[in-house]
Amino acid sequence: MRMSVYALIVIRSLLVFNGLALTIVGFALGVFMERPAGLIFAAGCWTAAGALFGLIRFADRMYDSRP
């Protein structure tokens, strides 16, 4: 599958900004929600953010493997 450079830049940018948004939301949930539920939801947001940050390496490999 060949993707343009611009499409890969957009995908990488979306991964980064969505990961940052989930990190901030997780922090806000951990601070402002009630203790057990807030920490559980914060951990879920941080796990999802970690998955998105992990996918950045995959998007970079797609960029590097272009001919």
C-alpha cells in the first residue's frame, strides 16, 4: 500500500495530538473525579494514549519504507 508523504504526516500528527489530548484528559480525570473511579478512568486514558504513542513508530516505519 502506497501512501503519499502528506497522508503519513497527517496520520502521525493525529496520533501525536490525540495521544496528548488523552494524556491531559486522564490527568484531569485523576485530579477532579472521585478517587477510585477517577483513577480507573485516568489509567484507561493513559493506556489508550500509550497505544497511540506506540503507533507513531509504526507510522514512521511506513514513511521509511517508501521507495
